[in-house]
Amino acid sequence: MTDQAPDALDRLAGIAAGSPLDTLRRERPQTRDNVQASYAALFEAPDETGITQSERLAVASFVALLHGGPAAEHYLGLLEAQPEGGKLAELVRRQAERGATEGPYGAYPPGPLSREDVAGPIFKVEVADRVALGERLATALEHTHQLVFHLRDAKPDDFAPLKAASWSTPAIVTLSQTVAYLSFQIRAAHGLQVLGLHALGV
Amino acid sequence: MSSITLDRPAAKAPNAFTQAELGWNAWLDPVPEEALTERQKEGLVDIARAKSPYFRLLAHDPDILRARTLADKDIFYNTRSGLPRAERELAAAATSRSNGCIYCASVHARFATTFSKRREDVQRLLDEGTGVDLDPRWNAVIEASVALTATPIAFGPEHVRKLRDVGLDDLAISDLIHSAAFFNWANRLMLSLGEPEIG
């Protein structure tokens, strides 16, 4: 990354050039560059795994909305700029309202940890919205909800609905990386923003 | 998906947190080692990772794998000032304990033990959970990691204050934020793409 390229994490955390947090992030240039390279690989590079830009941005918007905070506006803005993006953004907003909850929850493999099992909702897209989103994206959002809130419920069968909705293994890997990266990015941005408001100065 | 990956006996899956070495089996087909392209090998960063089904599965999308891996290495291994390695590993273990990733917790609990020499304290985190009372500094690291792991995120000024009170400077707090945030990335891949197996 050149210094001129806008840095997505800086934008989400509200980090201005020359600020104490900017100085702090530049003490770890390999981290800074590769967090941005990850963003570029998921959202700026041409697709090679069979997941469209609209699908990536719809999933990212959903993850961001489920977390709350400034990332939602960023990804929804990009989604709205896609063909049919306005309609898709509206659908994703509705799914996020319906899917709002608190995590992490879920069940452990039966045994001593079972006493720590926490029950929680399993998100399903309603029939009318399923039609509007298409089976492929509806299934992806359901999978995404589990990955955000109750990741420890994961089981091998989880991929059957995705495969039935024409998700290939490479596309599932990119989908998983998108949700997982967002889970990192949103936390890093939130943490740095809080630190910036309470930093001693570097 | 091959029936070989699906039909493994579930009885070998661990049902408790441990510092022991675990295996990991993919639920989707990794790229076969002999079929890795040059770009996929670059994505692995270390060619030794071609032995790992986890990394070969992620190699289906090599560019994000490469950037993820280079970020991971710097967040944990670049200990030029900032948070000591032991406490970065503690943050990773606490995050994994909170999300429930038995495999990730096993690896990073072992590293936390290696770098801190506090095996019993690390084991108490695994056995008792993230509410464990160890010492003020470790408690603050664990509490901040767990708050950052919650959805919606619960990390706030009180966590920064506590971390500073136990001696972390701004760079160390930033290192902790990156370590805990990164394991919210790693846990989601490890937990959803396969499962651990007792060695």
C-alpha cells in the first residue's frame, strides 16, 4: 500500500493522518499493510472464487449491521452503488433487524462443557424475503448469522444448504473469510477508536 | 465433499479445553498438496503449511490467505516493544475460550504457557473460563479480550483504564486489541470449516 491509498481501518476507526493513533498504527507497518491488503483482496480485487461483488458487500453489510457501529454505513454505501444495490441494501437491513441478538452463544460437544451451553436463536430468512434475495444469498446470510453469533454450533452439515444453493468450496472459503475478516476489522476499529479517545499520546 | 472427510468417528473430537496437541480435519476438501499452484503456495507464506489441511483449504482463495497470514505473523511475532508475546497469546486463548474454539484455545494456551511459564494459570483459564481470577494484569488482559469478543462489542474506556493501570502503554493496548480482534477472525474459520481431533 502506498501512503496515498485510503486505509479502510483508518476510515472506520476515524484515524486522521498524523494523529497519535496513526503514529501508533505505523509502528506495525506489516500489520497495517496486510490488514488493508486483506480488505483489498476481499472487496477490490476481481472475483476468482465465484462470489460476486454484490454478494460480498451484502454479506459484509449484514455482518456490520449485526455488530452496530460505523462499518455498516461504509459497506451499505458500497452495496447501494452496485446494480440493484438499493433494493438489496434494504433487504439486508431488514434481515439484520430480524437477526439482532447477542453473542457468542451456542453448544459445545456433549461433555463437561455442556453446562456452559447457551441457547440462542437460529436465523432463517422469511419466505417472501427469500424469494427477493434469491436462495443463494438467503442461505449465505443464514450461514453468516451463525458465524457471527454462535460459531461454536458449527457442524459438517452446515455446508449442505450452501452447496444446494450452488456455493462451491472456493466460494464458501471466500464467504467465510469475508465474515471472519469483518469480525476482525469491526473489533479492531472499535478498539482503536476507544483507545484514541483515551490515549496518553504516543 | 468426499465421504472420507465426513465419515470420521465423532468420538475422537475433544469435548473439553486442553493444552494438549490436537489434530484438525476439514469438512470441505482442501486443495490437494500436489495440486497447489504457485500462487496458492505464495498464499501459504510458509511452504511447511502445505502439510496442514486447514491452510490448504484456505488456499482456495490465496490472496486473502496470504494477507491474513502476514498480518497474523506480525500481530503475534513482532515483539519490538508493545505487549509481550505471552500476553498476546493469552489474549488469543481468552478470545478462543470465549467463542468456544477448542482447537484455537489449545494452540494459543500452549504458547501462553511457553512464553509465560505459568502453565497452571493458563490451565485455570481453560478449566474455569474467562471469569477466572489470576492476577490484576492477566485479569485485565482476559477481560478486555472477552469484551472485544462480545457481539455487540462491549469494550469501552473502562477496559483501557484498567489496562493502563496494570502497566500497558498505548502500543501494548493496541497490540492486545489486534490480538483479540484477530482471533475473532481465526476462530470463525477454525470452528466452521472443520473440527479438532484428539491426537
